[in-house]
Amino acid sequence: MSPASPRVVIVDDHRMFRTGVRAEIGDHVTVVGEAEDIAEAVAVIDQWSPDVVLLDVHLPSGTGREVIEAVQAGSTDTKFLAVSVSDAAEDVIDVVRAGARGYVTKSISGPELLDAILRVHDGDAVFSPRLAGFVLDAFSGGATAAPAATADDLDQLTPREREVLRHLARGYAYKEIARQLDISIKTVETHASAVLRKLQLSNRNELSRWAAARRIW
Amino acid sequence: MTSDWRARIPPRSNTDRVVGGVSAGIAQAINLDPILVRLAFIVLTFGGPGIPAYAVAWLVMPEDPRSGAADDDARSPIELRRGVGLVLIVLGAVLGLREIGLTPPDAIVWPILLVGAGVGIVLWQVQPSLEFSRWASARIAAGIIVVGLGLAAFVAGNISLGAVRDSLFGTVLVVGGLALLVGPWMVVLMRDRADERRRRQQSDARADVAAHLHDSVLQTFALMQRTDDPREMSALARQQERELRRWLYADVVDPGQWTLKTAVERTTGVVEDRHDVTVETVVVGDASIDTAVEALVAATGEAATNAAKWSGCDSVSVFVEVTDDEVQSFVRDTGVGFDRGEIAEDRLGVKESIVGRMERIGGRAEIITAPGEGTEVRLAVPLPTGTVGA
């Protein structure tokens, strides 16, 4: 365990999941704390200022969004990686919009989860194929509905960003995408971060309407 | 039994009502100004069966389901208007009676009105749970009026040594009035019972789901304990997970209403079950099913099956996207790949089920692979008409 290994807090209401994750990643990162609800999570994160928080999207008393908002009010450098079994796109998008740097499903393998944690720690965005699909879905309605000339830059994905997302949804890793599109890995990362920023900063009506429509569905 | 015919009857208005919202409800249904309907009722009251007609309409018309909290805030002025309306109706009825020759002396009218009002207030106190304030006051008043009319007619008949006909008429009115007074409680009781039955059915349905879930989850756990094969264990867990998801996220779609999305998810689910792999499935946009889309879904399943069988990895990615003019599908694995030149003629799986199928329906199929490089199958068909939504 090198001093550089990121310090991690696991927030999940299922003890089995926390124990399992701890066992899988514990050799490579320092798990400094665990929490099973919002209040506990905020307290633990305040106490330890971890580098990365593995954050369950659904918690007994609310959603991961509330944890992120409570913690970021005190502004730390802590980064959040959303983890969930949930397929509900609007919940996932909601947590990412609140500030999570990525989203993975709980069925992710140990090494992949570790990789995702390290990447989030490095400031990268982590898009599981599913999140990439959700984002494409969320931004697709507006592309045809809003005239491109008037739309805010934040409200639209560039063709290149779309291409990167499509490859992510197809299961490509950053390295493979770089080779496919003949760009550097750094550029792929930049595109992914840009998509994340747009997702978080856009207050586009289409995005909320999309979420609302999903909810009714 | 109640729902089918009641559904076609316009509801009483919650927001616009003087007495019970009947007029506004009717007005809305036939697209008239409520004032006109109210006038019609008033004319009917003096010239015919206005009050009974109103009472019957009131009974028959369901409550507007769109009642909201805002209704409560607007209650008091409505209460006031309703009170004024009631007084006017009662006065009108009395005057009307005098006009048509029945002249009940004040000694009878006022006691009856007072007793009626007293009874109403008492009942109001006793039965608050029956939404009394909301609507029953109008009917109470109507009932009291009719009882009063009946008694008046009866008395008038007796005083004038009237015929049996008048007495009968009076009796009918009294009975009718009592029915109006008691009827609402009966109706409310019946409605409550219907409500209760519906609630019980709902909770039964929920219990069914819960029982089904618990049963299948327990079965899965039992099976998992009895197997030593980790692959089988994860296959069981995956299957259970998918089933739970389907229940929880209401993905229980009637096959007749399948769309591209449900069809793809169903197909990749079958591949997961049969071949013991994870198929990470992402569908962006949706489309209705036509022959081409059906072929695309089938070819996607075939490609995923091939990947599961031959790639050597335990995870396959499927990405389906509806673009402006076509439906594209990508099936990818990071496994061993193969040399396209060496595909034997007998690898019919690829040649027939995928490439051939796509070409026959005017689509495209492309296979990108090399030994050690994984495999990606790219498919596309033209977008069907009547897309569900992008």
C-alpha cells in the first residue's frame, strides 16, 4: 500500500456489498471508512476527506445526490463514483448531474472497479456502457428539437463527443477508442470529461423533460 | 360493474359549484355556459321536477377525480355561495308552492324548516366522515324541502277535506324526501365498500408479486447452495437479477407491444441464460418492430451467441442505436477473434444468419475482426416508418 494509493469511502446500505468491495479493492486502495445512510456518509466524508467516494445511487433515506450536495457545500476535493444496480436512467443521470465523476454497475468486476476508482481519482470521467447510452439518450431529443444555431454550447454534444460515447456504449476502452478514431488517449479523455461537464452544467429543458418522461414511462 | 357506465357520465365539478357541481359538470360535458344550465334547473324547479332531477343527476354523476388540495383553500367562499343558493332554493320552493295554490301556513313551514335544519346540523356533527360538508348538505336540503312539501300537501289535503289522491301524493313526496335524505348514506356506504374492495384487490396483486419474487429468489438461493460450479452459480444469479429487474422496473411488456428496445433486451437475455455470459446491452432510442427490425434483432442475437460461444471471454457488449434514418447494432467482444479468410464455408452462423439475413432485407452487415483482436459485428437496417421515439 503505497502512500499514493487513494483513500476511499464506501457508501452503500448493503453490508454485503461493502464487505465484498472492500475485499476486492482493499489491497490497492486504502478504505478509510464505510457508511450506510446519508447522515453517516456526510459525517464519515467530513472526518476523512477521502480521495474517492464509492456512492450508491439509492440510499435508504434518499439518493446519492443528497450526499454529494451536503459534502460539496463544505467543498472538498473528494470525487464521487456512482455505483448502482438500478437501471433507472433518470436516477443515474441525477447523481452524475449532482457531481459524480462516473457511474458503474454493481456487476462490475473487481479489477474494473479498481480501474474506475483510479481513473476518477486522476480526474477522469468514467463512463460505463450503460451511462454512455443514458447520456446519448438524454442528449438525443434536443439535437433534433432545438435549432443548432441558438442552442447553448452546453446543450449539445459535438459529433466527436457523440462518436466517443457511441464507442463507450459499444464496450470500447479509452485506449481502443483512441486507436479507432485515430486520436490520442488524452484527447479521448478530454472528450469524455467535456461530456460529463455538459451533462452537469447544462440546464437544458430537454434534459429535465427527458427525465420527467422517463419517470412517467 | 360500476366503472364501465359511470366512466361515460360527466363528473360533477369540484371547482365550480353553487350546490353540488352538477350544473358545471353538465355544462362542461355539453360545452355550455354553466349559468345557462343553472338557469335551466331553476326554471325546472319552479315549473317542474327541477329539484328531484338535480338530486338524481347529483347521485348519478361521479365525483370529479381531479379534486385537489387547492379545493380545500377555495372551500369557504363556495360554502358561502352554496348556503346562499340553498336559502334561495328553499325560498323559491316555498314561493312556488304558494303560487300553485298550495298555501301551507307559516305555522307549518317554519317549524319544518327549523326542524330540518336542526336535523341536518345534528347529522352533520354525527357523520363527518361521510364527506358531509362536501356534498350532502344539498341533498339534505332537498330532502327536507320534499318532506316539507309532502307534509304540506298532506296537511293542505286534510284541511280542505281533500281526496285520497292528495294524501297519496303527499305520502309519495314524504317517502321520496326520506329516500333523498337516507339515500346518500346508502350510496356512500356502497361506494366505500367498492373502494375497499378495489384497495384489497390492489394489495392482493402486490402480494402476488411479492410472493412470486420471494419464491423465485428463494429457489435461486437454494439452487446456488447446491451447486459447486461457480459458472452455474453466476448464471443463476444473473438470471434472477434480470427477472427481478423486469418486475421492479415494469418491463413486463405484452409481446404484442414489443418495441426494438424490449426485443433486443429479451434476445440478449436469452443469450446470457443459454451461454453463461454477461451481455452488456445498451439501447439508445426506440423504434417499432417491422420485418427489418425483427431481422436486425435476430441477427444481433446470433452475433451475440457467436461471441459467447467462440470469443472465449465472458462478457459481450451489445449497442443498438436508432439514428435519423436507420437502426444500427454493434455486437462486440474482446476475445480471440478470427481470420476472416479462414472462415470455413460451414460457419453458416455468420454467413447465413447474419450477413445473408441482413442483405435480404436491404440492410448491411460488416464483421471486423482479426486473430487476437476481438470481434465486432456491425449491423444496420433502414428505419421503419412509425418510429416510437428517438
